[in-house]
Amino acid sequence: MNPESEVNVLPLIDVLFAILLFFVLSSIVLTEKNQITVKRPSISQTEQVGKAKKTLTITIKSDKKIYIKDRLTNIEELTQELTLLNQNSSIDQILIDADTSCTYGNVMEVLDAVKAAELDSIGLAVNKRVE
């Protein structure tokens, strides 16, 4: 006697879809968790700047709190932290992402700290105005 054997792949497919769903949902949660949202100003003339190899984002929120990537810092420690980060892994570009309610003085304080850390490639994040 030669019994026929079949491999039922439906349970395997169910498990694979469950694993895939887990990874998709966890990646969405992780990317949203690490982003600090601000209301950027909109302008009509924007330039698309090429993405540098090592871009570091400094965010200034509406409550005047300053973040390097997603870590809270203050203006007094900003130069030291940027210098240390630049020594550990060379920073190609700084991107300043400031809320529209921030004053010119707030942005200039951050620019001054970045220049004191001897970083020269600086960009400002804005949204393109839709007309």
C-alpha cells in the first residue's frame, strides 16, 4: 500500500500573514513615535535639497523646547552636544525644523549654537505653499 500524503499549506500561509502584519504594524508605530511634529511655515519658492549622508535634525517646538533628533535638550547644552555628535560620527548637514510660532530670536539662538559647533551646512525645513 502506498498512502498518498498531502501537505496542507493553509496554516503556514496564515502564520506568515500574521507575522507580516505584526512587522508592518510595529514599523508604523515606531516611525510615528520618533517623529516630533511642528507646524512649519509655508512659502511659495522652495528648493529641494539633496539628502546628505548624515543629516541631523534640530526641532524647535511651539513651547520653545529644542530637540536633537527626538531627544530633548536646551540651548545652553546644544553646542556641546553637537560638537560631541560631530566628533563621534561626522555630521554632513544640520536641518532646523521650527514651528511657525517660534520667533526669529529662537531660530537665531539655535543657528548661533550650530555655528559655534563649527557646522556649516545648515538648512531650514519649510512646507511648499499650495496656491
